[in-house]
Amino acid sequence: MRRAHVGDLEVVRSVLEEASAWLLARGIEQWPARWGDEWIVPALSEGETWLAADGGEVVGTITLQSRDDLVWPGESPVAGYVHRLAVRRGAAGRGADLLTWGEHQVVAAGRTLVRLDCWGGNARLRAYYEAAGYRHVDDVSEHTWTVSRYEKRVG
């Protein structure tokens, strides 16, 4: 794992768009087909995005944040937030490794709660998070769609 920087914008976008295409081909509208800079650059600039590599090739990305005012308003000094966790199709199955790694980073930052969210209609991803030990907190309306919020105690 290595911290991504602004110069990694296109590789991060490529991983996210590959994951988006895979989801959309299955009728899952979790993410947009094209990722604008406004969704990627701020986290890159803040040093919150990470890249996973295997044999020198980038196979995944994860963003870890100390707050999420959009989906989890109000600061929580005990929570860390996982966003934009994605792996290339050739690395399918490695998402669990990235999620576990992210949980360890949240603990290393002195926090005891990992929070994440997904589109409420993505039953497969919701089951994935629940199988990984995440508890469904609630569903909230965000613009025109429903967001399912999850959290897990760690550390």
C-alpha cells in the first residue's frame, strides 16, 4: 500500500471507473460511469487516498477520511470513514484485504469506529459489509437515492 498523490489522479480514476463499469453492467447504480475530479482530487490533495499494488501494478484503491459531512454529518472523534474502495477485476476478492487494511489504519489513528455507506439498493454490497462485521445503522435519503450507513467497532 502506498499513499496516492495528485499525480495518481488518472490511475485512481481508472480503478474506480473499471469498478463502476462492472457494477453498471450488473444493473447496480452504486457509482457513476465517469468520475469527475471533484470526487477524487480533494482526497488526493489531503493524502486520504491509498493505492494497493501487486507486482508493481496498481490493483485497488481506498480512501480513508476522518470525517464525512455529506453522509455522516457532525464530527465524531472516534470514527474513521471508508470511501471509494475498489479493486480491478483481475484482483477480484482483494477488496476484503483493503477493507481490513483500512480498519487497521483507523485503529492506528486512535479511532475505534469504522463507518462506511453504500447505495441502499445494492443488496450484494450490503450483505458483503454485514458479513465483514458491519452493523447497519440506518438508511438516509441523499438527493434522489437512499444511502445505507454501516459501522463497525474496531481496536
